[in-house]
Amino acid sequence: MIGYRPSALGSALVSSFLLVALLGCQRHDESAAQTGPPPMEVAVTTVSPRALPVSFDAVGQTAGSREVEVRARVGGILQERLYTEGTWVKAGTVLFKIDPAPYQAALSKAQGLLAQEEAQLARATQDLERMRRLVDQGFVARKDYDDAVAARQAALARVQSARAGVTEARLQLDYTSVQAPISGVTGRAEKSEGSLVAAGTDLLTMVAQIEPIYVNFSYSEMDLLRVRSEIAAGRLVLPPTDQLEVEVTLADGSRYPHTGRLNFNDLRVRAGTGTIEARAVLPNPNRQLLPGQFVRVVLTGAMRPNAILIPQRAVLTGPKGKFVYVVNDGGKVEVRPVETGDWAGDDFLVLSGLRPGDRVVTSGAAKLQPGAPVKVAAATGD
């Protein structure tokens, strides 16, 4: 058997081919290392300040715009209740009747006394006329005439006093009919028929005027300080107090169809609670709202003149606080610390850290590293 031995030329060709192949693989690896992965595609939003309406929320409770305690002006036995509890009544409607018999007797007595005094006055007047004629003729002394004048004046004073007594007795009799002082919704009767009622002391019922109706609420001292700080910084503009519009949401989540106005804002902070009391007035034509209801109060009319909003998903939290990724002019991302405020729907209000025109990454931010190149897929003004 004869063996095969490659020639020197064949060996050289094989060696050259292997060398070229190795060099090609090395260049491919170096090119791949220099190129790296492609830039990550991200969506951005361009910061664009705008005017943003601001609302303030609170929990409130309705109350009558006037709430009056009904008490009897005269004492006696409560004879009759003449209204249905919880119904609406007009001013002047008789609610209770107190036994009028003692006051009717007192009026009759006062009228009788007045009649007596009027008779005495008539007699004194006649005596004075006679004295005037006699003194002119010189038949009586001047002193007797003066006594007749004084007697008539005294009789006239007694008549005036008796007339006042009649007026007072008539008022006492009229007060036995306890009337509604205002138009409104009546409360429950606090005294039943047959009870002894003390004048000006015993509460009979309540009457609340509910058209218009009040909504009382409060806000904290911290809220007041925050609002004042934002106003001073130019981030918040408030209208005059009486131009703040008030919307009300009922307990079932439905919105009350009428809006009102803020009509009272206390200047004191309550020491026990650290809150400031406020009140709104709303129309209540259909008497839909009743005193004592708990409602959600929303005050509108304030404005942030140059608000910056960015989607909440764009805001990340790190060891030093909240930050966002901003795409710079070189197409790379950089970290920008931000201070955020309230929510506005799905957005955050940014108080500091961003400028108009900044391009904030809104998707894929969690996978980025500072200085990484990116490709902007979409840019939208907020």
C-alpha cells in the first residue's frame, strides 16, 4: 500500500485560508462590539404649561338659612297642636293654642277699668268747663279752677294707663295663639296637649327656613397655609370669596342640580380642632335638601396660571425622591429630580424640576439608565 503525503504548496494554501478565516471572524466580533444594541424606543411628552382649574373638596352638613326656636310668650295649659310635624308652614301659621280663658278674663277686666277711667275723665272735663265760666265771672277763686285743671289732667293720665292695660291684655290674649315666626319646615313638637307651658322658657318646636339653604363645612389650618404659600409664589390665583362657586354631591353620589356661592369664611382658627369654619348658600326651590344632611362640597373658581402636568407613569421614585427621565438634545436621557403636587386625573402636577419644552419619557422609563441613547417614538404636548 502506497501512502499519500500532501505537497508543500497544498499545505501553504490551507494555512493561508485558515488565517484569512480567523482574521474575518475577529473583525466581525470587533464591529459587533463597537456597534452595541440599538437605542431603546421611548414615548415622550413635551412640557407645555397651561391654565388649570383648581377645586377644593370638603365634607359639609346642610342647615337652614334661618332656624328659629318657637316658644310661647305667655304661660298656661297647652290646649291644642294645630300643625303636622315635619311639614312646611308659612309665616303666621298658628302652630299651638294655649288656653285663652284667663287672658280673656284679664282683657275684660282691663276694658272695664278703662271704661271707668274714661267716665271719670268726662266728669273732670265737665267740672273744668264749669270752673272756667265761674272764674271768669269771679264767682270762684283761682285756686279752685287750678284744682279742676289738675283733676282733669290726672283723669286723662289714668285713661291713658287704662288704655295701655287693655292693649297689653289684648296682646297677652293674642299670644295664646303661637304662630310660626318664619316660613319653613317644622320640627317635632316638644310639648304635648295638656302640658303646662312656661312663658319664654319651654321650647315648643323648631322652624327652619330651607330656601335658600346653608351648607356648613371647615378646612384645616395647614390647607390655609398651603394655599397662601402657593398664592404668594404665583402658582395659584383665587377669585374674590363671594365668587367661589360651590357644587354639592349627595350621599348616594348624585350631583345636586343647583350651584351656590361661598357667603361666610371665618377669620378665626378653632383651638380645639385647628380648623376654619366656612359656609355656602345654595338655592333649594324643590326642598330637595333638608337640614342635617351630610354632603360633599366642591369649591371651584381657583386657577393655576402656568401649571405643568405629566402622566403619573412618567414619575419614578429613587433613593433621593421622585424623578423623571428627560431626553436631551443629544438623544440621550438624563435624570431630572422633580417635586410633585396634587393629582389631576391621570397626571401629576409638577411644582418644580421641569421647564417648558422639556421632553419627558412616558413609557419604558423603568428600563432606562442615565446617559442611555434613546429613539423617540412619539412626542405629544400635554
